[in-house]
Amino acid sequence: MKNFFIVPSILSANFANLGNEINSVIKYGADFIHFDVMDNCYVPNLTFGPVVLQSLKKNGIKFDTDVHLMMKMVDSIIPIFAKEKVKFITFHPESTLHIDKTISLIKSFGCKVGLAINPATSLDCLRYTLDKLDLVLIMSVNPGFGKQEFLTYVLKKIEKVRSLIDKNNYNTIIEVDGGIKKNNILDLLKAGANSFVIGSEIFCSKNYKSTILHIREIIYKHVY
């Protein structure tokens, strides 16, 4: 079970009670907390930056952070997040002039690096980068807003990435983000995903503990 990760996205959390929201999902079995950083340029939404993470840390909220940068020209903000000792920093290939340099920048801070692929984005860039990546984030919605419907054609893309990883004996994580619910997570598992960014399905539920446990149960039954 250590190779499968549940990653709540705070984009769907109650920001008036954010510290307690994060403490709750961590207590009930979340592996990382997903930070969707949007700039209202690369995507049509504006969310939050490093100051939110810094505030949470200063107030004693302890969690591993999965930072997803959905913004233009990411190199200037990567060092700020990296200094907060985040676990993963993931960026989109369209958001930098030099993908390889950005990968090296993230690694220079000791962070794990991910590359995010939008639903209609080609997988060609993975031919030259997969050996350097710790994580491939497959977007199953077009990035920008929560509560979108899962795009089922992305399952084929997940299968292709899984095939590439297995063929080369890499340990790269396949993470999926967008529209993930209890009723479609089994399809993602079968396609080859092993990390699941889940927002509204958790934070809009009445009981975080039972929701996370139910998701864990689905994963457990598939694996064993």
C-alpha cells in the first residue's frame, strides 16, 4: 500500500478553517497535501502562493506538500516553495522555456520533480525527460477549477505512461488530478495510476475519515 497515495487538494477545502482541514485529512490517512498554484494567466483562475504554505508551517501544521504550479515562467517561484522543504514540485512543459533546466533547478533544492500533462497535451516530452522525473501528473480535467467532470479518454494516456515506465523499469509515480471519485478510482488503478489528487470528493463529503477509508479500501481490494 506504500506505493499508492491519496493526495487531498486544498482547492476544495474551507479556507476559513484551512489548518484544521489539513490536520483532519492527514489524521485520517492522507499521504500529501496538494497545492494548486494558479496565476490567472496559464489557467483562468487565481488561487494562492507560497505565503499560504509559510503561514501554515509557522502555525505548526505538519504535512508533506505536493506543489502543482499552473503558472507562466515557473523558475522564479520554484526556489521560494523549495525553501519550505516541499516534497514534490510539479510544473507544465508549456510553463518554462527550458524543461530540462527547470527539472535541474527543482532537483538542486533536493525536491522531487513532476511534469504535468494536460488532457490534450502530447506525451512526446516524456521521451526526453521520463528518466529524470519522480512523478508524472496526468490531468484528467482541463486545469483551472475544481468540481469538473472526469475526462474518460485520459485513461488511455495513463496506460501509455504506465507502459513507458514499466518498459524502462522506472519507479516514477503516475498521479492523476481532476474529477476523481470513489466510482472511478478503480478505472484509474487498472490503467496504471498510483497517486490520486482528490478535492471535492473528500472536502465536500460529510465525513473525511469514512471517505478516505473507503478510497483506501478500493485500492486495497485492487492490489490484493
